[in-house]
Amino acid sequence: MDKLLWLRYRTVISLLATMGWMVFIFYLSTPSAALIVKKFSFLKQVFGDSVQYPAHFFLYFVLFQLAKGVFIHQEQGNKMRQVGLITTLIFTCFYGVMDEFYQSTVPFRSFQLRDILVDCLAAFSGFIIELKAQKG
């Protein structure tokens, strides 16, 4: 298979996976928090009452990893990979902010700055891990 064609396929697959994960995050933002905890009650057993923040961290860490496949390609030079990483970081944080604004319009949900901070911390963790992997 042609290398350029493979890159296009890989980008499209990464884009679809990223969009699917974004839809999943959006779905989790729509019902009340109590309904989410009921649906995923096993998480409450693992994390206790503070299930919200580990869940946010996990969701946005995975979003960063998936979005990385859209913005970064192995064939790019080091400088372009760093630009792609920064773009992925900004994209993930922006989606977290937009998700919180959306939640402020949903009954039984509210805008919480702490959620945005956890979302961005998850994205930043993925960013640091990727930077270390590039140097190593």
C-alpha cells in the first residue's frame, strides 16, 4: 500500500475514534450526575464518592491519546511533532472547557472550574508522557 494512502487511512481512523470518544464524553455530560453513578456503580466501589475526578482524568487522558493520532504523524520532523503535541493539548483542554459550558445548560448539572482543571491536567499528563517518549 502506498505510504501516503496509509497515512490518510490512519488519520481517518484516528479522527473517527477521537470523534467517537468525544460523543461518549458528551453522552456522559447529558444526564444528571446521579444517573451516571448508577450506570457505572462499579466505579463508585473502586473510587468511593470521589469517582468524578478520576473519571474526568481518564476520559480526557484517553481523548488526548486519541486526538494525538489526528494531529501527529510519525513521519513528521521533531519540530512538527511538537507543534502537533501542543495542538493536541489545546484541543483537549478546549473540549473540556466546552463540555463544562454545555453542562451549565443541562438540568441537574453545573459549570465547575475544578472539572476543567482536572481535564487539562489529564491532557497535560499525556503531553508530558509523549514529550518524554520522544526524547527517549
